[in-house]
Amino acid sequence: MRNKVLLSLIAVGIALTLSAPVFAHHGSAAYETAKSITVTGSVTDFQFVNPHVLISLEAKDPTTGKMEKWQGELTSPNHLARAGWTKSTLKPGDNVTIIGGPAKSGSTTMWIRKVLKDGQEVSLGGGGDN
């Protein structure tokens, strides 16, 4: 009986150890969520894929006037699908404004909190908050 309890505890310990990566999630940790930036440009790529939906766009730097490549990260496609998003919500060439927290690294990427397409807000279903 004692061996069964010991083996059960060992099995549970192994299962918990192996499942740890399942609970690991970076979310918006790489972004300065207390700050907000706004970028307007033309969509170059839209990836409606797990674990996070990605919007790539080209935007003109307001200071230098040079074109920059930007990428915005959103919540999961499952969450956005419940808010009405599909693989064709955004297409290359669409004019969008993305608003969100800039990358802590200073790269041209952000955690998106709001998307405007042709001046109209596209619902994130609360998915820009985490």
C-alpha cells in the first residue's frame, strides 16, 4: 500500500513537471502596456494564426518621413473569432491604424489595444487588454 501511494505521488509530480510549459504564457510581457503609441499605414500581411494574430504594415515615420515596417500582436484567433474576426478581416492594402503598447526593446512592434480600419473601430472583444 505504501509503495502505491509513493508511486502515485511520484506520478503526480512528474505530470505537474511536464505540464509546466502549458502554463507558460508571455502575453504582453514584452510590451510597455502603460504607454500607448499610434501607427497608421497599409497592411502588408495579416496572420490569423495561433498563438497570437499578427498584423504587419508599412507606415511613414512622422519624424523622418521614411517608410517603416511595423508589426502588431493581438490575442488568439479563437478570441477574435468570437468578436467577429475572420481570416479575411484585414487584407494587404487595407488602411489601418493600430494603437497599443510599444515593445520594451524599442523595435517597431506593439501589443495592439485598438484597431481602426478605414476610420472605424474593429472590435477586439476585450482581446487587447492582456
